[in-house]
Amino acid sequence: MISISASTNDDLSNHISLVNIDPENSHKVEIDLSAFVVKKASATVLTSERLQDHNSFENPNKVEPQEFKEFKLKNGMLSLDVPKHSLVVFEIK
């Protein structure tokens, strides 16, 4: 239920995007980053309590990106539980 993609910017920062399409469960993910020199890692999550939530003219901020701190980076391993029906994007420098 998890899709992952990665990219590198011109400034050599790396981005890892994880999408959990499971409407009911979070999923544990571990990513081996030992091939990289990681100085800093930050993340943003896009999700909402209800899968049906969406932005509208009446409520344009119902679903907004939020800082995501629920991850561990230790000995080159990135570990997290990807929340149900969410998108998590990491910036690795």
C-alpha cells in the first residue's frame, strides 16, 4: 500500500516521497540511506482525519501540509510509520 519515489534537486538535496493509499492503517517503512552523507532531514505530511476531506471555497485550508516529526534517522536508516491515507515528503541534505 506504500508507493515511494526519490529525486535530487540542482542544489543536491534529495527528496523522498511516500504515499500510503491504505484508508485504515499506517505502515512501517525503513529506508537505507547509508550510501548518503545525511546532515539534515526534515519532512512534511499531507493528510486529514477523514479520507473524504478536501479543500473547498468554503473551507480552503481543510487539508494542509504539516511538519512531520514522527521519524527516526539512526545509523543511516530512516524509520517511520506512514500515516493512513497520506503523503509524506522528506528533504534530505
